[in-house]
Amino acid sequence: MGVLPWVAWYAFRRHTAYPLSAFAEALTNTVFGFLRAYLLIALWNERPGLGGYDVTDAVTFCFLTQALIGPVQIFGGMELTERIRSGDVAIDLHRPVDLQAWWLADDLARGIAALLLRGGPPMAAGAVAFGLRTPGPGQFAAFALSVVMAVLTSFAFRYLVAVATFWLHDERGLQAVALVLSLFFSGMILPLVVFPGPLGELARVLPWAALVQVPADVFLGVHTGVDLARALAFQAAWAAALLTAGRGLTVAARRKLVVHGG
């Protein structure tokens, strides 16, 4: 077995070490899911069919987003930023493993752990209280693939922010901007289908749409057939583009450390 599967395995064990803490986070997500659900119900009662959703779609979307907060790490960054600030990243760069691949393996395990421990309670509570939309087996398989693409895209974006710390030395300002963009353009606050005109068209082609809006639409059956393939290709394209950009920044960062004698 190679190094990366071991990295993923130990990362999974680390992120599942405190199930009670994860359950508390899931409970918080569930409570906020109910608050958001009632707001969306009021909105859709005033505007039936808004964005092509009915009220059941809107409520399902709400609890899906709450379930995906952990896997796509909307509110979090990466431990890599602290290691760059402290200088410990020099140890990472001396390992016989690619820096980006190491953290990707770690983050995929984190995403799986978050989905298992934090994804179920919001969906279960929403289903009991409101009756959510239920996908068929094929639709659910497509949704699972879409979630994997969402986690990859999320990692690629957060990795770019983290590696920028090599030049900024303090990522907090950039992290704040990244958080606002992720919340607004992913669909976490409101479904992107309700964004009007050019703003909605722009939001749906930006990479953040791949984090929440696309997986939710796949779950709801908005994308089928050729359109489903396009939606998954959209996610894969953004993941590949951002990972490639991260690769370039990693090479530049390594050269920067060499130039400065690090």
C-alpha cells in the first residue's frame, strides 16, 4: 500500500475520534436547518414555483445544505495555513510525498468522516418534520459522485487560499473574503436559482456553485440525462482547474523557500 492511503486512513481515524463533538455540530446544523426551512417556506408560500422549485424542493435543499456544511467545509480553512505560518511546512516539503497530494488525501478522509457523522441528523430530522424529496437509486448514485466532486472543488479552492500564506504571511483577510464568496455563491444562504438575471447566470458558472448548488440539484432531480452529465462535468472541470492552479502555486512556493534559504 502506498503512502497516501495511509495518510487518508489515519486522517479518517483522527476526524472520527470524537463522535460526540461531531454529533453536537450536527445538532447545531439541524437547529439552523429548521430556522432556515421556516424562512424558505414563508418565501415559497409568497412566491410559489420560485426558481423552478416547489416548497418541498426548497425545504429539501435547505436540509441538504446543512448536511453538506461539514463535507465541503464552507466555514473552515486548512491546517496547512498554520504550518506555513509556523514554518513546520518545511518538514512537509521534505517528505517524499507531494504536498498537495498529501493534503488532498487528508481532506478527502475528513470529508467522508464529516458526511458520515454530521450529514445524517439534519436530513433525518428534516424528513421526519417536513417530508423531504427522496431520490431513486440511480439519482442517489449520481448525487454521491457529485458530492465527491464538491469535496474536491472545495479542497482545491481552500488549498489555494492556504498556499497564498507563503506570500501573505497572514491568511485571515483572504480567508474572510473566501468565506463570504463561498457562502453567497455556493447556494448555502439561498438557492442560486432565485438569484435574478445576470447575477444568477454569473453565480451558476462560478466554482462555488459546484460546492452546494449542483449536488443539491442532482439530489432533487433537476439534472437528468445529458444535463446531468454536463453538471458533473462542470464540477470536474472546476476541480481540475483549481487543482492545477494549486499545483502551480506549490511549485512557486517551493522555489520561494529555496530562494530565501528555507
